[in-house]
Amino acid sequence: MGSSNDKVEGPDFAQGVSYDELREGEPLLGHVGDEAVILVRQGAEVFAVGATCSHYGGPLAQGLVVGDTVRCPWHHAAFCLRTGVPVRAPALNPVDCWVVQRDGERVKVAAKRDAFEAPRLKADVPESVVIVGGGAAGAVAAETLRRDGYDGPITILSADEAPPCDRPNLSKDYLAGNAPEEWIPLRPPEFHQAQKIDLQLKTRVAGLDVDARLLTLEDGRQVNYGALLLATGAEPIRLPTPGAQQAHVHTLRSLADSRAIIAAAERAATAVVIGASFIGLEVAASLRTRKLEVHVVAPEDVPMAKVLGPELGHMVKAIHEANGVRFHLGQTVAEIGPDEVRLSGGDTLKADLVVMGVGVKPALALAEQAGLKLDRGVVVDAQLRTSAPGVFAAGDIARWPDPHSGQAIRVEHWVVAERQAQTAARNILGRGEAFDAVPFFWSQHYDVSIHYIGHAEDWDKVEVEGDVAGHDCKVSYLKAGKRLAVATVGRDAANLAAEREMEGSGA
């Protein structure tokens, strides 16, 4: 996970600073006692909030102020400067908020503000809300409903055996052995009970009757809903390769999957990763951290060039090769044996452990059975409503009208799923809010992090600023002169600025 510097810096805001030291919209880092705090001037108002992002500990003083929010440079979480409430995922917890006093040209920070009170709801909220899926979208939707004042019954029906967890970490620090398991649950065990969220694990939904507003579970039980959120996520693809069903062949999606790979890695000396996707290469990095010999087999000539272009693709390949990963590109796996794999080119590789990282597919069976409108995903409108009344969809299954690209898109990103969940929850409560966030994701490869904002399925021009090989660059993807996406390495502030620019240029 990581954290920002815990040592307090800058002026003591309890003693005060000159108003002239505060520049419009630029966070000033200081402290109150031993707590790091930022001051932000907005017109005649000055706000004081905690300086450390509640997600992974990012430094908000290096973030971007947009309206009455401050955005974290690491993973683009946003906090309301007035309340400290996280208004944009991936942060779930608020940051502290202080009372600011002004005496002439002197600005001082006084006591902490009381916890934020939920807004009043309209009278016509649904009698109950049921969420199908216990991943990022399902978990965040339930929290958002409660944070925004909904006090009716909330039920999460999750096929997983584990509570909602920090899925990005399953292929990164946790798999590498750098993050303890207590970091992985999004919330402690008592959280859902305290919030009166009925989390039902190992519970599969067999049918949905949208006319009767009724779900039928695999065990025969039936569950009525006032409003329904489908957040069924995605399923890892398992190729029909001969030998793929053996016990030492794994995919990675759940906490159980990550645990199984960790257990297998403890007994293995060599591993073959099939696929040079983000997940595949993050797994490769994690297994190298565990000192396994790692081979990556993929059909493309340059890893991830389809998403990042050849410039960053070559950079990623070089990073992995410098850390001992061996690539076998332009090939596929023809057969998996008990302790080896045979490649399409004829070579044979030792393999005590095999991981398939060839992508995922949206879990659409329930939506299809219910007769919802589909188009390579569940079709939703700008408010994330499906074709059935009272039914919303969010996360990996949702295809929504993206105002930035001007197309209907479906994106398999953690932050997108959480932000869609926030919007869907607010619209379940009648807010009428359009989902207009620009898609964002990050990918970690050893000590190099790639941040990507926007969505470019194809492009006709790539602009490169900086030193790609030196891991300090900004890469823009354009089509017909329009900037569709920006990837940065070592330039977090530039990625935040690109996000803000894309928001301003949306259709």
C-alpha cells in the first residue's frame, strides 16, 4: 500500500499563518499538533482538512483542487473541503475537517469539526435495496446509500466466500508478500453489521423477475427488492488449452485465487504466466518478488501495446526483463503438462505453477435471463439505469454513454466500478446524477507505477513527452485531433491535470 511522509511539515496552523501565504486553489501543507493538515483558499473562504488520503496514504498537498474538492495525486480519490467526505472513489473513509478562524490577515485552525451529517432524503426512496455482487461496486454502493442517509433494508448477495476486498492488491503487494492479509478486506468484519447491511456470502442468484421485482436464489429462497443494483462483475477467462484443468493451473480474480497462487508459489521453483495483460504482468512481478523463475507467454510482439502503445509496451517489457522475467512473445501455449508447458513454437518450459492472465469476461448470465438490454455488457443510460424499471447496473458489466469519448463504453477498472456505484446509489435515492467521471486506472510493476486516464480503444497519433526509458513521461493518445487518453509514469500531477482537462472537454 504505502503511505505519505508521517513527519509533520510546514507551519503550525494552530498558531496561524498570513492570509497572503495562501494562494487560490493551491494546498498549503502544515500541521495542527502532530497531525498533517492542508489549508486551501477558495475566494474568501479557507478550508482545513487532513493532508493524508485515506485510501493508500497519498499526499493531498501535492493534489489538485477542483471546485470544493481536493484530489489525491496517487489514485485520484477526491474529498470535499467543507466536510472531509470522500466524494470520489477509491477512498472510502473521510479525512478530518477543522474549523478555520480568520482574524484580520491571520488565519488559524481551531478545533475539529463534528462528523458530517447525511443529507435529508426525498420521501419516495425505495422500500428496500438489493445488490447482486460483493465486489467493489456492490460494497461501495451499500456504503454510499448509508452515508447519504438511506435507512431502509440493504442486502448484498455475493457469490464470493470472502467479504468485499481490495482486489487490486491481489495481484500486487499481497501476492508479492509485501502486504499482510489484514490490509485486504475493504472493511473490518463488524462494519456491515454496524451499518445494518445484510451481507450474504456464498449466495448465488439463479433468476431475476423484473416485473415482480423478485430474485430467486440457487438455494430456492426468494428475495423481493424495491430497487436493484446489478454488480456481478467479471469472470476470468480460462483458455481451452489441453491440460488447463490441472490443479497447478490458476486464474486470479478472488482472494481465494490469490491465496491459492501464494500457496502454490511456496512449493514452486518455476512459473509460467500465460498472457501479458496487466494482471498477467503484475502476477509475473509478484512471483519474481517471491524469487520464482518466471516465464511470460503471449501472442503479441510487444506486451500491452494494444492498450498503451509500443513506447510504453517496450518500457514495461524492459522493466520486467531487468527483474529477471523471460518473455516468449509471438507464441501461445499448445499444451500444459504436470510440470511443463509446450509452446506453439515447439519449445518446452518447466512449470511448477501456471497462471492464466488472459483477461476477463463480464458476468451477464443473470441480466440475459432477465431480458435486460445487452450490448457486450448491460446497457445503461447516463444515470446507470438499465432497460428495466428500478434496476441499475455498475462496474464491469455496465456499458454506459461516455461523454468524453462520445461512445458507449464498458471498462473493467476498479476505480470506475466504485465511482459508478456511488452514482448508482445516489440515483437509487432519486438524485438524477449523470455518471460523467473520466475512466482511470493504475498498474504497478515493481517500483514503477503507470497511471492512465481516459479511454482509447484505438488512436491515430501518439504524443510522447519526457523520457520513457527513464520512467518519467507523459504519453497522449489522440484520434482525429482529440486527446482520448493520457498515460503517465512518474508524473502524478500531470495525470490529475489531464483528468481535469478531459472533464472540461466532455461532450
